Amino acid sequence: MLKWIRERLGYVLGCCLLLLGCDPLVTQFEPVDDAVFYQAKQLTSSADVPAEIKAMTWNIRFAAGRKIPWFGDSCGDRVILTADEVYAALENLAKRINDVQPDILLLQEVDVQSKRTAYIDQVQWLLDHTSLNYGAYATAWQAQYVPSDGLGRMDMGNAVLSKWKIEDAERIGLPQRGDQDALTRYFYLQRNMIKTKIKVPGLEQFYVVNIHADAFSTDDTKRKHILRFKEELDRLSSTGALFIAGGDFNLLPPGSDSTDFCDEDRCSGESFHHTGDDPFHKEGSNYTPEKTWLVELYQSYQPDIPLADYQADQQRYFTHTVDREKPWDRKLDYLFTNHRWRPGSAIIHQNYDAESDHAPVSAVLDVTN
């Protein structure tokens, strides 16, 4: 009850400041906005006309590592991380990225000037400590003050990092949740996808699209996100452009054996699936109503892992778990293209199990013809 009172007082304070004409506590966005451009302090050379492009997608959990029990996603109570914790996690992330050596990196849950991660610009830090040269960032949660558990200033979003120059980048807004009251929605994430045009030698029109779809909605918000994502990919394809698209979809592949993870994700003291439980399912853990929402994407474009391969050996391709002590238990992270992946090149890096609550996915695009 005290936590609820503190949060509501924060909400009321925010509303009062708005009414008094102060700057908004939470940034509001147009349907399409410019993304923020970055460049590494020291540029590294890349192939003039590449025969292949290695792409990698990773939800990096705002450089909190996997073991820190953050209050928002793992039944924990931590809210604010120390600078030492964040830098140690960034070092581990950079090492793994440098081991894979992607040409293109899609990041989700990357922090820029957030109180919870010591105000460190993680996009710039990763550019400066990997062989990637250019970046573009689109915020999904930008607020001067978030009145919940002491979060304070927040700026978290999606980023695309590239060895080649990013010519253009847009933040494309996605629908907000329809299952929240207006006050909660005001302070909540404003999901987006970031679309970048990258100047790859030998390719006239090459795009990278990165999405982080909603995780906890109980309505059809996530479905709307995927439809908007596919609509953008369809539009690019219709122009003759080549693309790599991916991110954290917060959806399971069609044909998954398990679709309800309420018991796996349950925190101590929580109860689900029993008569009288309200809610009956844990928010964000029951994928059963959503099990067909990726079918059209699989039918239209080439996934990192062919669906038949996934269905034959699902555990091999899992990328996420909520439990900090257990193995990966579901696949939520994907790469797609309208061209072709080099056969057998896709890797689910399940051995990278200390850096985040998501395993990265990489694949090699064949661009020889």
C-alpha cells in the first residue's frame, strides 16, 4: 500500500507540474521522428564491397547483466545500478560483440543518460569499444522523472550500430497499450522501431529495421506492433530495397510446444492458474492467444532459423528466460531478410548467458548476387 501511495503521489505531482505549464515530464513523439546519430571516436576500416554482411540482434538489458535482480523483470528489488556495475557489464558485452564481429548490430533496451544506469551513454560507449563505427538511436522511454520505485530520469530505446555510414534514420512510433489507464500510459514506454538506411558499398538501397515489441500487454497491442513492422518491410520490398530486420518481438515462433510460462515466471508469493486468481495469467507470460501472430512474417520473409528446424529441436534455439538461475526456455529474438541468409550461418549464442536475460542471434547475409 505504501508503494502504491508513493507512486500515485508521484503521478499527482507530475500532473500538477504539467498544469502549471512546466516542461513535460515525459517526452511525446510524432508518428515519425528523426533518430539520434552517433559516431565512434575512432573509426575502423570495413570491406569496400562486401560479399556478405553479418548481422546480430541483442536485447542487452540496459547493461545490467543477467544476475542483477532488477525489480521490473526478474522478481528482484534492485532499481539503481552503480557505475562500476554498468561498466563491468558493458565490458562483457563489448567482448562478446568483438568476438562475433558483426557488421550490423541491432540493440534493444539500451540506456542513454538514465539514472538507473549511472547516466552512461551506452550507445557511445559500445561504439567506442567495438569495431562498429556509426550508430542511430530511437528512444522508447524518455522522461525527466518516472515516479516509480525511485527510477527518476529515464532514456531507454533501440539502436542500430554499423561498420558503414548510416545515411538516414527514423524513429517510427508504435501503438501504445490499450489495456492501461491514461495516467499509467502517460509515464509508460512508447514503443518504436528504428529504420536506418546504410551506405554499404555495392548496394544501392540497404536498410536495417529494429523493433522491440511490447512485452506485457494483455490486449492486441503486440499484434498491432508486428503488423506495423511487416507493413514497413512490405513497403521497403516494394521499392526494391534489400533489408535486414529483427529485434526482440516478445512472441514465440509458430508451432512452439510451450506457450504458457506463468509457472516458470512466477515470483515468490504469486499464484496463477487457480480458481479465484486475479489475474489468472501472469502479465507477459501467457503467449497462447498470440501463437499465430508471427505466421505472416515467416511466410513472407526469410527467418534466421527455418521454422521446420526450430520445430524439430526447439530448445536449441531458445533466447530468453526470466529466471536468472535457469537455462533459456523460449525464443523471442529474431532476424529476417527479404534476401537470403547463408545456409547454416545463423547462430543462437546460448553460451553468452551472463551478459543479459536474452541470448544474441547472429546470421550472415549473402550479398554476392
